[in-house]
Amino acid sequence: MIRMYHYATVSKALDQLHEKGFTCDFNLNSDILKKNPEKFEIVHVYRYEGESDPGDEAVVYGIKSSNGKKGVFVAGFSADADQETTKLLFDLSIKGR
């Protein structure tokens, strides 16, 4: 089952995932995800809702590869979310789906 965590801020979620070994920044290395989505699985999801500004909404994904590489991907969460990012995440397997 996919794990949903609740942290006060995105940075706290990133710190906690880093402690769990999610050290790769897949935002900087998104080509790896795009070229081989079948080799990756979303295993953690954290949604952060900005208290006053909807533009502060974000989702933090903990992603693990079939060879054990772990990292994070942070995406904006709004009606204006980037379509390319949405497609990228849609192509990844979600644990428990």
C-alpha cells in the first residue's frame, strides 16, 4: 500500500525521505524517469497544501527504481500543473495500485 505522510512543510518531508535513503533528486534527473518509467515505482506520497496561497501547494513523491535507487520528485499541485510533469508521474507505477 502506498504510504501517505503528513509533515508541516515540504522541506520536512524531504528531510524525512532523505533519512530513509531517498537521496537522488529526480527533478534534476527526470530524463531517467522519462526514458524508463517501467523501472520506477512511487512508494511514498506527501501532499502539502499552502495555508494561504494555493500556489504553495506541492506533492513530494518518494520514488524507487527496480535496482534499488531511491529519490524524490517534487511537483506543483494545482489546476495549472505542468502537463509534462503530470504525464511523467502518470507513467510511473504506484505501489498498491
